[in-house]
Amino acid sequence: MPIYTYEAANSMGKKVSASIEAADEEQVKVMLRGQGLVPLSIKASRTRRTFLSKRLTSKDLLLFTQELGNLLKSGLPVDRAIYVLSEHAEKDAMRTVLSEVYADLQRGQALSQALGHHKVFPQLYVNMIRAGELGGTLEEVIQRLAKFLETTVQFQTDITTAMYYPALLVFFGGASVAFIMAFVVPKFAEMFESSGQPLPTATAVLMNISGFFASYWWVMLAALIAAVVLLRSYVKTNEGKLFL
């Protein structure tokens, strides 16, 4: 269903604004009136929850979990903590997601239910939050989630580093070989030619390869750079992540 951004007035005349998921504007009006709110303006949002979630990373989820745990530990209630985080979120995507979570909390939904609407929060994450709510150990569960995510993010960083290091070695190794073949070997070729002695077969082959590199070194370099770029793009795809 589409998402609508609304502005409404409560029973005290105070203006409130948030986002809500509904079939159409009429359903939004009905839902707002059911909450005792008077609709002032309703606009269809072009941003979908799934699109927002794709723009958020594991590091964003880790930061949110750590900050939420700290706020709950300080004695702040869940809804107030989510509101504070939504107001201070650095990324617009996270700010919008948390604003919607806060709106769901205001409608009486549990935190696990509100988080479950957004794909940025994995099902395991949501299930653990739900278990914490049922067991009365929400704060403890969030602290454990933060530690788990910290380990996960570090592991992902290590894997990425492990992938890029060999790629860099191949790149610089290939560049070195290309340089030697294109600019160093030809100097030796000139020395052999000036001596007037016939070249050994292996040396002649090497000279021919060197001539190719001297003429097309820029093609080799471009191909090497393209290979590194393609590898980097591949590891970011779902298939590439699965391969890793």
C-alpha cells in the first residue's frame, strides 16, 4: 500500500505530522479521525518503505541499536527514545523510517510490530525484540543485539578487506609487469639488435610480447582497471555476497 504524509490537529489544537500506510486518502482520513485527530493536509509520499530500507546499511542498524539501548538504559520510555532518535538521525532515510515507527507506536503498536514494517530490520532482529517485550527484558535484548551487530559489521569489514587486498596485489602486479614489458624490455631489445647477434627463440618471443605491450599498454591498463571495478561491483550484489 502507498504511504501518505499527513498533518493533523489533536484535541488540544496542537499540530502533529507523521506518515501512515493506507489504501487511499479517504482511508487516511478515517484512520486519523479514529485516533481523535482532525486532518489538515494529506499528501502521497513517493518514498516507499522498501526503497528507504535499501538505502540503509548494517552500520546504520548497529548505530540505531546502540543509541536505542543507551536511551532505554537512561530511563527513557520506548516511544520517547524512538522520537529522539528520529529527530537526530543523520540520514534522511533513517529519519523517515523512525518517524513511521514512532507513528505506529503512537497508534498503540508494540515496538516489534512497528519495526516489522521495515525491511531494514531483519526478521531475526524483530523476533528478538518481540521476545524481549514478552519477557520484560527489552533493554537487555537490545544490548545483546548491539553486540551481535557489532561483531557482524566487523566481520563484513574483514571480508571486504580480504577481498580487496588480493585485487590490489593483482592490479599493482599487473601494472608492474606491463610497465616492464612496455618500457624496460625494449631497451634490452635495442642492445641485442646493436650487437648484431641472433636472438634466442625465448628472447625473440619475449621481444614480440614486449612490442605488443609497448603498442597497447593503455588497453591492458584499462582492462585491468575494468576488472577491478567489475569485481568490486559484483561483491556488492546479492549473488556476490552469497558467493562470499
